[in-house]
Amino acid sequence: MRLRSPLTHSIATIAIGLSGMAATACSSAEPTASAAPAARVDVPVITVTASDVESVLQLSGTLTPHARVGVKSTLPGTLSRVTVEIGDRVRVGQVLATLDRRELDAQVDAAAASVGVAVAALESAEAGLANALLERDRAQNLFDKGAVPRQRLDAAETLHRSAAAQRDLARANLAQAEASRRRSQEVQRDATITSPINGVIVERNFDPGSLISPGTERPIVVVADLSVLKLEAGVSELEAGRLRVGMPARLTIQARPGETFEGRLAAIAPEVDVRNRHFAVEVRMTNRTGTLLSGMYGVAVIPLARAERALAVPSAAITTRDGKRVVLKITGDTVAASPITEGLTNGSLVEVTQGLAAGDVVLADAGRDVAAGTKVNPIPVR
């Protein structure tokens, strides 16, 4: 038997190791199995359908009465009565309060007495004038016959002119006395404070015994006509150009959820407010049942235009990409940006005049970060 030398054994061991390493390298160079497909993105989608789209202008504000009057006294004095309470309904001319009239009544009585004195003075002056006229005629007759000198006739004529002047003065004094009486009667009437409009008492600021002066800032009571309420707001120049007096309006009131009230655009200011570049507009509505109150918050919607059975999508389904208005349309399972042309909008729904067809599927939220070409799993939104 032939024995191997130690050197030969070492070379054989190295050769075997190198052979194993080569086998390992060849094994690692073989192609690996194919990678798993990427997961799809779940996205909410809607199907484009035909809907009625109405373009509207929305105004908001608080309701105020068509007429609201603070009733004050034109005279100084002490309140003797206040005949109404908050919430009372009143009519034109109804007594609301009265001032203490004792001094005013005395002034009326004094004015009436002055008129009596002036009447008596006028009657006396007229009697004197009648007597002076007779004396003048008698002197004229005697003078014509040569029975009296010219001096007698001149004296009679002078007396007549004086009596006529006294009569005219008495008439003027009577007119002055009557004017003073009328004025005192008017002042007396002003002591009775009445309602200038039909309405409801919404404020009462004084009680009997209060001292009132014309300079008092607060009115005695405030009367508001709540049969017609108005909502005032401001609109831009562009919006004002699309409005016309008489356009219908639908109002919703925060305090009356689920109810809609009909109104009309009643006024458009002809001049812009230089402070905010807005035009003031006023929407009025009747309050026949009296359920609406002044100060309630409301929203008025004024229809501007309407498209019947138009293709429409929610406004959230439209976005801007590369300067174009687009929707993210899904064909098969792939997203693609599709340019569109918008029409009318009511704020939540937008008419699409070009770029979509009925039955197209688009992302419900175009603001999602979904790139074109992304594979998606559409989830219909109800």
C-alpha cells in the first residue's frame, strides 16, 4: 500500500475547499423567485350621475323688524302712567304712557280765558267802530247841508279811522289768543304718549314716577313691527350685478330647525360701502304666525340659475393639478387625472359640462395624495 505524503494531503484539502466555495458562488448567482405584487390603495369613489344643480347666493345675518321705533316724550315732566308691558301688542294711536298734566291743564284753561277776553275786546271794538261810522255819516250829511263846519267832519272821520284800527287790533289779539290756546292744547296732547305704529312692545325703560326730559337717551318704550322681518347683509360687486329686486329667497332659521320660510329680495343699495366695498342688500319675509322673533340668526338662499339633469359631482371630487381643474377618474383599477369644465355650483355640488360621462367613476376626495397610475381598490361612497 502506497502512502500519501503530508504535502499531498494538504493540497487535496485546499482543492476540496475551493470546490465547495465555487459551488456556493454558483448557487447564489441563480435567479431568485419573482417579488409579490404591490398592495392596492383603498379609495372612496362615486359614480357620475345626472342631477339638478342650482347656483345660489347665500346670505346670513340676524333678523330685525321692518320697523322699530323708540317712543320718547317731547316734553319734560313726570310719568304718571305706563300702560303697557313687554310683549303687549299695540295699535297706532294706542296710549302707551302719560305725563303729569296738572300744570298743562292749567295752561290750557288760562289760554281759553285769554281767548274769552280777546273775544269781548273785539266785540267792544266792533261796537265802537259801528258808532264812529254813524257819527261820520251824520257829520257828512250836515256838512253837505252847510250846517256844520269842515272841522266837525274831519273830527268824525278821524274818530272812525281810530275805531277801525281798534277793531283790527282786537282781531289780531283774538288770533294770538287762539294760537296760544291751540299751542297749549297741543302741549297737553303731547303729555299723552301714543304708539306711532302697529307692533309689539320690545322694551320698557321707565316706570310711573320717573322724571322724563327730551334729552333722555333711552326711550320710554320701544315698539317693533314684527309682522315683517328683514335680513340685512353685504354682497360683492360681482354678486350685486347678478341680483334683482323681487328675486325669491329661501330662509332657514337656526332657532327653527327643519323649517323653511319664503321671502324676497326687497332692496339693493345703489352705492357701495367704501369701508368694505360691499353693497347692502335686504331680504324681507312675512311673519304671519309670529313665531319668529327679532334677533334670531338666519340664512337666506337666493337662487341665481338652474341646470336640469346635468352631470354633477361633489365639489370635493374636483382639484387643481398643473393649473387645470381635474377629477381623478378610475379606469379599471388605475387612477388618471381627467381635465373637466365646470358649470353651475351650489357650493356642495358642481355641474361638469365637459370631461365626464354618466357612469364614470371618480375619487370622492380629489385632495387625497394619489398619483396618476396608482392601482386602487374602489370603495363606493353612499
